[in-house]
Amino acid sequence: MRQNELRPVSGTKHKRKRVGRGNSSGHGTYSGRGCKGQKSRSGYRMRPGFEGGQLPLIKRLSHKRGFTNPFKTVYVTLNVNRLNAFPPDSEVTPEELIKRGVIKSLKQPVKILGGGDINRSLVVVANNFSESAEKKIIAAGGKIKRL
């Protein structure tokens, strides 16, 4: 068997629809375009969002325009001053934060922000830190570890 001898399975190929070739073809007279109107004319093309002259949805809801990145990393944020609840020289991990009721779950990564002051040395373990939070924790004699 050669490549030029291969044939498609019967019933998988259909004849092309030839419109406008007489009424006996089943696609004569209006050629499947219905009766009069803009859509029946040749060269008809409607731009996306056109609603027949009605004010389009995108203009009626202009405040909804824009883009939301579905892959954005959303952090559970936590200010440095909340870490004063832990005893000095202890390790603060996301699991410890859940035990103390500071955060609710581990589904989202934890980010420590620099709001407030810290007055004790702690080993803080989190996914991310702001620059100011890093400086404040290190200035208080603590250490940071990224997960």
C-alpha cells in the first residue's frame, strides 16, 4: 500500500456546500442567508461588540474594563508589630501564626510587612518580606528565613 492509495473512511468526508446554484440544490434563491437585510448582503462584516446601534455593553459598563491576572500571587499580609506577641528568641513560622490565631490558613503564602515596630529578637520564617520589615527584624537582633 502506498501513500497515494490511502482513502478516508467512508462517511468521514462531506461534499462542499455550493450555494446559489439553483433551487434544486436546496441552496438556491437566498443561498442560506434568509431574506433581505444587512446580513444578506455581500461584504457584510460586523465588528465584535456591535449590537445593532444599541449602546454596546462595553460602553455601558465602562468601569468594568481592564484585566485581572489569574496567576497573581496573593499573600496573607502581616505587620511586624503583630510579632511582639511571641516570646523573645522564639521561631515564628506560619504554623505558629495559625496556632496563635494571627492568620487563618496556610493556603496562601505569608508576607511580613513593615508596619509598626518590633522590640524583641525573633527568628521569623515566611514566604516573603518587605524591605522595611527585613530591616526592622534585623535591627531588633532577629533573623529572617524565606520559605
